[in-house]
Amino acid sequence: MRAPSDQATGEQLLAVENISLSFGGVKAIRDVSFDIRRGEIRAIIGPNGAGKTSMLNVINGFYHPQEGVITYRGNRRSKMKPYEAAMQGIARTFQNVALFRGMTTLDNIMAGRTLKMHRGFFWQCLYWGPAQREEVEHRQKVEEIIDFLEIQAIRKTPVGRLPYGLQKRVELARALAMEPELLLLDEPMAGMNLEEKEDMSRFILDVNQQLGTTIALIEHDMGVVMDLSDRVVVLDHGVKIADGTPDAVQSNQDVIDAYLGVAH
């Protein structure tokens, strides 16, 4: 169990209030409220079908809830689109790797800089003058991320040729290229072996502690959740059943019964 993050300030960065989301007759999320504090690692856990990924999709604007309010940086928002969320500093990774498999590691990470490029299409086509200088600046930032995540050896390798664990690290790098204030990680350890999980855990901590990035994390590995998280919220069938420190959540009988599967 790690000590509370030195980056965490206690200041609320994002809050979801009384969020409900339905798909036809299926209620994915039912009246869920919790907040994410600036600088913390906030875990969202629960069994399959609990509504965890749907909640991330609500936060980054992919889904629009039928009820409830999201407050980000002190501003209430409604029907934000994913690209608008990205422009406001919210980035994410996905359960299944979503990379351009035929492109190199470097080019995939450069794709994460797109929203930060300001030169018009004309200048980019010419690749001359201001556009060329801008790309050099963005490439320098990408090279810093490559060094940070220790993937120098694969920078020119097409990602489709990489083992799964490295593909997940490249996806993390692409999200970091957006320089997010809030990073949403959807099962970043899924499908990894023990060594890969240890590496990814270390990098997630480094992103939080060295870069000061606030993180919301969905993860099924309870060892990882308890080691990394400052606070944990637990969903079950779209309903919040617990919210608190890792120790408090781990000993909560409702969580044990619904998810952890430990005897009374």
C-alpha cells in the first residue's frame, strides 16, 4: 500500500454527480456520484458489467448521460464531445489496444500531438517554414516521452510487430503526448505477464509523481489497485457500493460479497 501521493492537493479536479446512463432498457449506470482530486490516482473497480468503462466514456464525452452533471475544473459541462475533452486536458487509453498498427512507435506517439499543432493544412502540406519548425518542436516533446517510458529501442518499429505489453506502453505514450491534466486508464495491465505489470505500475506511478498527472484507473488486478491508488470507488451493476481508501474498500463487506469473493 503506497503512501498518499505528494502530488495530491485535495482540490477537486472533476466530479460526477448523480450520473445515470441507459441503453434502451439496460441501465449501465444508476445515480452514481464521486470526485477525482487533483494529483491523485483514483481507482474505479468492480465486476464485469459494473459500468466502469461506461463511466470513463461519460467522463471523456463519448457517452452523454440521461441524468446527472459533470463538473471539470470548476465548470459544469454537458454533452462535451471527445475531442473537446481532449482539448481541455483529458486523455485516455482503452481496454483493447487502439494503435495504428502499420505505423511506427514514433509516428503513433506523434499522432497524440495533433490537437497541439496550430499550423494550417496548407503549411503542413508544404512542410516548410513555420510548419517545419512546429513539427521539430513536437518531435522533441515526443522524444522526451520515449525516453521517459524507456522505449527508445522500438521508436522506429511498426507497432503491429511489438509484443502486447510494449503496445500498451506505446498507447500510454500517445496519451501522454497530449500532456493531459487528467489521464483515464482503462485496464492498462490487461493481458500482461507479471514482469510487464511491474513495469507498467512503475510508469503509472512516475506519470503521477514526476509529471504531476491526475489519473483515473480501471483495473482488475487488486494487488495493483491497492498498491497504486489513493482512493477507490466500487461499482456493481451500475451502482456505487463503496468509496474510500484502499484499506477501507478492501475490508468493506459489500465489496467482498460483490467482487472480491472472500469469505465472511
